[in-house]
Amino acid sequence: MEQKKLIQKIQIQNKKGKERMNDVTTFIASRIMEEADKSVEAGQKKYRAYFVKTRLYKRWKDNVDTILKTDGYEEVIVEA
């Protein structure tokens, strides 16, 4: 019985971790899109700030790229 409670607790924590990861992905993508709505250059600058100038947000890059492409902001994705 105790092991079952532990397993349930771990499953809840894993679910919350995935939700937070999605929240971060959505947050980053929305910040980039807000800047891109001002200008493509502003969007590219924000993209560089998250993914080119630092490695801190690397784990979210692929998902952010997918959101940007899906929502029509592909032109802000830059590699350098």
C-alpha cells in the first residue's frame, strides 16, 4: 500500500514537471512572437537572446521552433 502511494506521488510530480515545461515553452514562444509582431528583426533579436547567445534555454528550443513554425513565425528562427 505504501509503495502504491509513493508511485502515485511520483506520477503527480512528473505530470507537474511536464506542465511546467510546456508553460516555459509557451512563454518563450509568446515573447518571441510579441517582438516579431513589431518587426521580423525584433523577433530575431529576441530569438537570439533565448537560443543563440546562451545555452540556458536549449532544452525548449525544438518545441519553441515547432510553435513558431506552426503559427507562421518561421522567419524569426535564426542560427547566428
